[in-house]
Amino acid sequence: MSGRQINRADWTKERISAFKRFLNGDKDVTYHGKKKNGEPYKKALRIAALIDYYKPLTFSTRKGALFVNGGSFGSLEVLTDEQVKSKARALYAHKETGLGKAPSIYNYMKTKFANVSYKKVEGAIKALPAYQKYQARHVAKPKARKVIIPTGPGHSLDTDVMKFSTEYYGPRQNEGFDALCVVVDRFSGYIGISPLLRGAKKKTAEIVGDKTQDIITSAAFPSHRPGTIFSDNGVEYREIFPDKMKEIGYEHVVISKVAGAPSAHAERAVGIIRGLVNNKLTSGGAKPRKDGRGRWWPLARTLVTEYNKNPMTDARAPYSPNQLKKFTGAKRAAIIKAMRAKGAKRVKGMKHRKDADGNMVSKVLAILKVGDRVRFAVEHMRKTGADKRPYPKQRWSDSTHTVTRVIRRAVGFAMYQLSGRARKRYEREDLQKI
């Protein structure tokens, strides 16, 4: 008997109560169920027969709750439909779990409870007033950011791959390159880069592994003791990549099981490079052209070279990454001591960065309704994922439109249709309210 068949039953308070009475010794107890229209069935069911029907699964009671045992997830608490919805809403609102959208909450709840279905969880989430907010881009930020302090230069490294949009940066204009392998040393802040050739015949993991090896070797860190290199769970860091890192003395550690969520150090370096390149592309306030003529290489190489020469502005000042990566002995110990004394970096709260529940958010978007006047995003841009937006600021349409329809989508937030663009659907962040 599978968990699916358990979930098909109508687990009301009366049904659960009857099961608990049977388990407590009343072997003749029966349960009179109801149809979907509310009418009772003609015959009552004996709980003993239902217990046999669900074999090899077994039932037990603990602390007044009914549990089903023996499925793929072990022991699950049986909930009523109302309890399922209540727990789903609580998980959505809980600040520390950060489960966010309906699929994440469902995948978590099905490992803890019986009578859970995606439809029930989705319905509970969509009923909340905040369903229109795109939770993935309204992430609560911590009040203090923990600073990881390594034991020396070259001991702890972070790596990531950044791609450049071919609409703005054509490979022909960039010596055939369309991506950049980035390595960051946590101790010194030193950034090493190597471009990736578009259309290479080798596997991505092998190419990135070779490039990463070259970057680390050319950096010439003083310590050759075993170190650690952190990455995300992208395809470029699977298969052969861990073996290539072990060849040069680095244990490969995946810090996130979600592709596109790299370490903070590598992400910050990627943001610095992309921001500087984009500023060059949009100099003078001119709008970028989708002609593929933008050049990021060798501009990126020049920017990184200059960055590694400039003094750091935190506890590592007044030394530059190039100087810090060579430190050993007393000099290295002094920098580590200064970094530890600095402690966690505080993130100051701002009044306009809190939502109605008091959560810190990156931005708060007004909930739209039918009749609102809006502009739509000229280009489809995203801040997350491997192919991050190429232009640092969104541009909006010159024409204005009316919201004609609000469409609830399965993952728990909304999409919109506009007047004059009936065939197109927009997410909330792609609309600017007037």
C-alpha cells in the first residue's frame, strides 16, 4: 500500500478519531464517511477492515496524534485538510525556514505528514494576500553577515563561471570568448580569471577544471598544503572537476545544492567585474544596442589586474591582494588577527526596506489589481542564474497600459495581462505602476 492511497482518503477529524479509538482497544469501532457533496454514505466502514486494507502499512498513536508507519518516509503524522493548510501557511510565513514557494513547502511537508498533496499546499499559499510577491526576489537579509576567515593565502578559494549575453557582447568581438572562469582567494581577496572559448568541443566540467587549475597555479600562492575550493552545484563543477582539483591539492566542496547559488566571495567578484564592464558599455547615459559589438575582453582582464593592485579597504588595509597573497609567518598572523577582531559585518536596516510583516526585503512591489495603469519592461532581464542581466538598469516602455486580468500561477504568485497586449503575460517585477 502506497502513501498515495493514504492521501486519497478523506482524513476528517471523525475518521482520525475512529482510528485512534481502534488503536486504544475498541476493535468494533466504525466510521461513517461522507461524499464530496456532503451526503453520508449508506454503510459505515469498520476500522478493522480499513487497517487490513492499508497493510503492510501500520498505524500508531503518539501524544494524541495518529501516525502511519512503514512508507518511504518512515513515520508520518496524519493530518486533516485544515491542518495541512494551516501548516503550509505557517511554513510560508516562518522567517527562519525560508521555504518560500509552494513546491518547496510541499516537498518538505510530504516527508513529515500524511494526507499532503501539492494541490492542498498550493491552494493554501495562493489564498494568502502576499501571493503576488515574487518571493525569490524578496529574500529576507540577515542583520549580521558572518565573515569566514581562512588560515592563509591559497587555503580557501571560491570559484564561479560568469556568462556574457551574446546580444550585447558577441564572441567575434571578444576573441571568440563568451564566458569567464573566476577564482577568489578568501584571505587576500585576490581575483584570478580565465576566459572560456565559445563552442569548445571538450566537456564543460573538463574545460572549467583545466582553467581553474591554470588560475591557481599562475597565482603562485605560498602555501602548498591541502586546501579547499568552494563552488555551486552547476554542471561545470560536476563529474571530472573534483578530480582535477584534487590533483593540485584542493578538496572540492559544493556549498549549495541549488545551481546558480554560488559562494558570496565568488558572487561578489562576478558582480564587480560585470558592473565595471556594464558601466563601460553604457558610458554617457546612452542606451545599449543589441548588435553584439560590446567588448568585455580584454577589458575584464585590465579591470581585474588593476583591482589586484589596489589596497583593500577593510581590516586587510593598506595591503593590496597582490601583496596579501604572498604573506607568510608573522605578517599572515597579523592580518588574520585583524580580520577576526573586525568581527561580523553589520547590515544596517532602512525604513523603506521592510515589508508589512517587518521582514527586511530587497524591494517591495505594490500588489496590482485590474484597472491599474502600468508600463512594461522593454527587455527580459533577470538578476539571478548563470546568464545574469547584461544591462544594469531596467528600461520601461514609453506607452502605458491597463491591467485587464490577474492570473494566479501554480507556484504561488501572479502573472498579469495588459490592454493592447492580450497575448503576453507579465510577472510583477516586469511591470512599473504609474
